[in-house]
Amino acid sequence: MTDDDQPAAARAGARWRSLLPDLSPWRSSRDFRLMWVAGLVTAFGSFLTLVALPLQVKELTGSAFAVGAIGAVELVPLIVFGLYGGALADAVDRRTLIVLTEAGLGLLSALLLVNSLLPDPMLWPLYVAAAVASALAGLQRPALDAVVARIVPLEQQTAAAALNALRWQLSAIAGPSLAGVVVAYAGLPLAYGLDVLTYLASLVLGLMLTASPPAEDAEKPSLAAIAAGARYAWRRKELLGTYVVDMAAMLFAFPNAIFPFLADDLDAPWALGLMYAAGSVGSVLVSVTSGWTSRIHRHGRMVVLGAAVWGAAMAVAGWAGNIWLVLLALVVAGGADMVSGLFRSTIWNQTIPDELRGRLAGIELLSYATGPQIGQVRAGGMAGLTGVRTAVWSGGVACVAAVGLLAVAIPKLMSYDARTDEHAIRMRELRKGPQDRREQRDRPTPAA
């Protein structure tokens, strides 16, 4: 290689590396590594129960309604305890809250194991376990989100969100496949038993985390504390915009519930599993090529762009008559949703004060827990009135229109720039050490 070729080769190598995931949070934060591994282990175990629980209800009742009722008993506890969990995460040690809820979830899996070993397993414990597990997840999730904002440097928040998303998507693809094999060939007790073991492993890792105490003047968890978090979100219009854009995207363009009917309409029932997996494939593709995301500063625009592309891709999925084009559109939709999600998370973690982070994470949980549920109701209702494919493509078009209107109605979201936003600047100042602040103060002012 000549000397003239070396700069070009170096630039090509830099471009290639920019597509790879940014591993800086993994290298810089021991606690992030512990949480990432614990989350991966727990996710695989949770998918075992996610497959085993509805299968056991089906075996005991033979009723599709009884299986669907699991979702109904999970939704309300998730919302209620998610909001309370946000207030709790701001008032207690977040590590302690994570560990205690993880222990509770492991205990529930142990009770499911015991029930599955009975000569005549009972039905009602399955619903109770589903409801309590949803409540515990609601309590835990805001603390998990708030801890990440504390243990990872601000400039690495987008990279951390991408790595966490990659962990989730990999487990979402491989977990159900593994769970299906375990349940089919080894039975329900082994699935529940393996889930218990994964909770024990994640519990040990959780105990190794650094303590994460609340602020000295932290508010006690209460309705007033939750309301204070909601008022803060309302005042921050760019923050409010991230919630409503996501809600609009899920409300109008989340047609997963009618995928079985779409597959039949396309004469491709064999592709149903691929349709469900396509979005995760798109998300993984974005996550494993996410190095570029850390260099983006106009995060609000990327939130809007990702949501609009999600809607447009869903419109193509409903309009197309070819199953392979439908699958490609769903892959694009999943990738676009991941882009929007990464930059929503970045805005949240780089601008929300630590003393409010738990409560705002509870509001986030409310938005992304209810949006898909309502969206599936919309998709199912429209499919009954207008046909399956019309329900899908019209929802995608409505999503693009709604996101466009919100972008116009909330200019602060479109103008958000992490380099100049007052909240982002304040957070960077708060996260700087005393030496950093002294160096900045003593730095000579350039001559005019």
C-alpha cells in the first residue's frame, strides 16, 4: 500500500466502524455491563414463561377467550403500578427497588412451577401470577430506566439505548424459539424452572450493582408527586412531543393483531411467523449499525422522521399484494420505529433531572403500554368495517398525517438540538466534576 492509499483506507475503515454499535457504555460503566447481562438472562427466562403461561391456560380451558383474558388482567396493574413505580424510583434506592422486584418476579415463577407440578394444576393462580408479575414489572421498569440515565455518561445515552434495544431484540427473536422447543419437548415445569434459575442469576448480578440512593430532598411517593412529574412533562413541549408522536404512531399503525388475517388475505399463511418477526429484524439491523446515532444532535427531528417512516412502511405493507414486499415493508417499519425510539430515549435521558427521572419513566411506560393496545383495537375494528388490507394501509397514512401535524403543532420538538437546549446544557453541567468545572471557568476567553 502506498502512502497515498493509506488516508483513503483509513477513511474507509472509519466509515465502516461508524456503522458498528458504539460500545462505549459497555467499556465505561461496570454497572451498565452488569445490567445488560442481567437483562439478557432475565429476558430469555421471561420468554419461557411468556410461551408457557398461555399454553397452560389453553390446555386447562380449551378457550381462546380465556387465553386472551391474560392480557386484560395484565394491563391495568402495569399502568397503575408503572405510575407509582416512577414516583417510588425517585424516592428510594433504585438498586434496592430493582433487586426486590426481581426477587418477587422470581418467586412468582417458582409458584408457577409448583402449580404445574400438581396432579391437577389450578387455573386461577395463572391469572393471579400474570397480574402480580405485571404490577412488579410496572414498579421495576421506571427504576431500570432511571438507573441507566445515572450510570452512563450523557454523551453515551444514545449508544446505551441502542445496546439495550439490541439485547431486547435478540432475546425477542431467539427467546420464543427456544421457549417453544423447551415447552414442546420437555414440558411446562422445565420452562418455569429455567425461568426461576434466570431470575436467581439476574438477582445476583443486581446485588452487585452500585447503590443508587435518592436525592436528599426527594419527594415521598404520592399522587402529588406523580402530578408534579406530569406537570413537568407538560411544560416541556419537546418532551411532550416525544410521547404524543409515539402514541400517534402506535394508535394508527400497529396492526399486529390482524396479521393472521392479512396473511390469509395474501394467500400466505406460512408467512405469519415471518410477519411477526420482521419488525424485530428491522430493529436489530438498526441496532447493530447504530454507531452513527451518537453523532446526531437534532434528536427531535429523528423522532418525527422515524415515526413518519414507520407509518409510511405500514401503508406499503397494507397496499402491497406481494408477501415479500409486505415483509420488506415490515422490516423497514421495525427499523424506523427503532430509530424513533433511540432518539426519544436520548432526549429523555439527556434532559430530565435525576430527581424526576423515575416519574417521567413511569409516564413513558404509560405511553408505550397503552398505545399498542389501543392500536390493535383500532386495527381490528377497522378491519371488520373496511377489510384487512384497507385497515393496515389507511392506518399507515393516518399515522404519517398525524405525525406531520404534531411536528407543526410542536415546533420545539423539531427545533430541539442537544448542543443548545437549555435542559441538556444544564444536565451536562450537573454531571461535570468539580475539576471539569474549574477547567472550563479558567479557560482563557478567545480574543475578539
